[in-house]
Amino acid sequence: MSRAFRRGALVGAGLAAALAVGAVAVAHQSSGGPGGAPRLTVADPYIPLPATPDGMGAGYLTVRNSGGADTLVSVSSPAAASVTMHRSTETSMEQVEQMPVPAGGTLDLARGGAHLMIMDWAKRPALGDELELDLEFARAGRVVVKVPVKPLTYRPGS
């Protein structure tokens, strides 16, 4: 075997190995890395019973993402005419147009922080009802969640 032939074979083998490693890295990223598809699950959803008969309500839940980044862009419900996204600050509450769901992270909608405001109920919710929330994500599309109505004082884990 000539020296030139061996050198060419080694260069070819090295190039093939580099391409194989690159292909594995791309496959890993597309299966849920930062640029991959989001993989969303919703946990611990609840709506506290509104304090007044025609009062607005709040919605809380956690979106877990084991894939690539996404954004919650809207929320609707057949049970209400309006569902908006809000975040609380030290001094006020403000409506937001979208909420990020980080890659490999969570979006927590909880008392005192980000949450949903639900207004103009089709029918006054009662304890034990299960209401539908339709979460619309920029990349994952629509996720439908059945959300139980809990007592006003309910706290998850209690």
C-alpha cells in the first residue's frame, strides 16, 4: 500500500467520522433541544371559585416543556367570553400578549405572579365544575385542558 493511499484513506475516514458526529448532534437537537420541537404537558390546573356571582375569575396551571422553546400566545374558553394573560408586579397587574415557555423549563401561572383572568362567564362556575381552557402556543399549537373549579382558598399541595 502506498503512503499516499494510506493518507487518503485516513483523511477519508476522519471526514466520515466528523460527518457522523455532526449528524448525531443535529438529530439530538431536532428531537427536543433548544431549537427542536416543544414537548408540553400541563400540570396542576385550577380555577378558584369567583368571590362574587358575576365576578371575574383567575386561572392557574404549570406548563412543563421537555423540548424546544415555545410561547403561549392566547387562551380561550367556551365557558367565558374573555380569557386574558396577566402578570403581577409589586404594585399592579398588567395584561401581556404572550408568555414564554423556555426550552427544558416551565411556565408557572400561580397566585401573585403570572396568571389568567377569566371574564364574562357563559354560566356561573360552581365548585366541582370542570371548565375547558384552550391554550394556543406559537409552535405546539392548541392544547386543551380541563380545569377543575376549586374553593376560593384552595392552594395546590394543601
